[in-house]
Amino acid sequence: MLAGVTVAIGTAASAQADVDGKDQAFLTTLRQAGVTYMNPERAVAAGKSVCDLVDGGMTGAEIVKNLQEKNPGFEGDGAAKFAAIAAQAYCPQALTAQDAGAASKSDNS
């Protein structure tokens, strides 16, 4: 299991806004999962960017790879944890849509 991961979250866009309630819940969930960060605003921006990647048609594996490439500090399953927590916090409908798509594919097998 992952004891702790410290990540310098990097994103193309820099978030300068104050952290709101939803963002604070996201950051708390990251910490509880053992995913730590240096800059809360950047972590929030990276979390929200996960939804943009989903909206752009990226698969879960592609999103994890993207996060790992932009944030080499992710070790083990840290990027996957981050992506899952971000999607749950900021775009839970994407999880439902992805689950529905996976279910329909398995139904057609």
C-alpha cells in the first residue's frame, strides 16, 4: 500500500482563486487517501483538469498517464487515486457515464 505520496501538481493554468468548500473536501479526501501536495491551488486546478480530460474523451488509463507525465512525483497508484478522487469531487457524472459505457460493452460480449 502507498504510505504517502508528495506531488508537486503541475498544470498549464495556474489557479489563483481561494479554496472553496468543494475544493476543501477534495483536498481532505486526497490527504485521507495518502496523496499529499505542496500547493493546494495547483492540486485543485489539476483535479478540475481531470474533468476536462474526461470531457475530451480520454480514457481512465490515458488520464492516469497524463497525470504521471505532468507530475513525476506520483508513485505506485498515486495518479490513479488522484484521478478517481478528482472525478468523484468535480465530475461524478463522468464516473456514472463511464460505468454505464463499460456495462453496455460487457453486455454485448
